[in-house]
Amino acid sequence: MDFEVEAAHSGRRPARFGTALGVAVAALAVGLVAAPVASATATRVGADADINYGLGTNYGTGCQYTVEVSVTDPVQPVHIFDNGASIGWFRPNGGQAVAPWTPATVGNHRLTAVQTGTPAGAPTPYVNVRVGTGTHIGTSCAVTG
């Protein structure tokens, strides 16, 4: 007890304070090293019909649409697929990557996306779109089927 009083009067902290501080700093350093690193991943895929229209579906062959992918990393590129075939690589702007898509075949299409840095086994977001036959009318498409 006398040691602590003398140390306090002399402007120095007791020795056990330095030890406690050292332990706290070491624990913080270990926590920072062991902290999990956030992974890049696509979280949502959507297809915008733009100004195209139809009775059964708004998506038609030969017509252009906008695919939007929400991502967790605003920098890593995103690979977008149509039924497993590559549409291409796209850079996100903020938390979203946007890509043009022109379906070539009538039927069901599954659009998926994977962002560079996605950990193995992470879920792959998708959207299912039914595509009919598109006919260009001015700047839009009329879709049948």
C-alpha cells in the first residue's frame, strides 16, 4: 500500500497498472488479427423490363433489358450469367452493378451473379425470368408469348 501512495505522489503509476495496460493492448492486438474479414458477395439480382411490354411477360428475345446486382463490395467486379452462360464482367458503382442483357432464346432464364472474392459455398442470388418473342416498335419492344 505504501508503494502505491508513493508512486502516485511521484507522478508515476503503480507497476501493476503498466502490466494491466500491457495485457489489454495485447488482447486488443490479438482481437484485431483474428477479426473476420468481410467478403465480397452479390446479394440480389433483378431484371428491369425498361420500356418493353407484353401481356404474358415483359421480356422478349432481341430486346435489351437492365440487369441490376446488389453487392457488398463497391470495387470488386461482378460476373453475371444467363442460364450459366456468361453475360460478362461488370464493375459496380457503389453497392450496385448494372449490365445490359438481350435474351436470345424464348423460355425460362435464370440470371445469376458472383462477385470476385465471394467465399466458397456462399449462396448465389438469382432471378427467374420468362422470355417470349420480342418485336421492336420504335424505341421499345412488344412481347408475345
